[in-house]
Amino acid sequence: MSDQLRVDLEQFRGLVSRFENLGTQTLAARLELTQGLDGEGECWGADEVGTAFASKYVAASEDTIDVITLLAQIFDLIGEKVSSTADSLDTTDTAFSGRLFSVHPDSGV
């Protein structure tokens, strides 16, 4: 006999909003970071030292912003997948219960 799978669908579906909130918070942090960076402008200057700094800093900061954006998208995607998994579990459980009841009508399912 296989192991049993028990899922509290209400609790499981509650995770969706938590992931949505993580996505929202991540985007808010991204906005705060970009506003802070944009507010500073190119304060390193255009001399040799400033140019050397910019050659390393600008690409790295843009990559960081891109990764934060991607992270927010990942949180949203996880929420969507949790929701669809809950729907699938619910549908499967309902279908199986219906079959069980049709085979054993006195089972009380």
C-alpha cells in the first residue's frame, strides 16, 4: 500500500497570497533601490577614476536590478503554480471520491 497524501487545501491556497506579497515587496524594494540610485546620478565623475569605476559599477547595478525584477516574477510564478496545484489536488480528490462512491454507494463518501 502506498503512503497517504493529506493536504489542507485552504492552508495550501493560503500560500498563494504569501508568494504574491513577496513579489509585491520585492518590487517595492526594487523601486526604492532604483530611486536611490537614480537620485545619486553619475556622481563618480568623468575622469579616469570615475570612468574606471563606472565600467564596473553600471553593468553590475543594472544586473542587480534585473535579478530583483526576475525574483519578483519568480515569486508570482510560484504563487500561480501553488494555486494550480491546489486546483489539481481538489479536482483529483473530487473525481476519485465520486468514483469510490459509485463503486461503494454505502461508503458515506
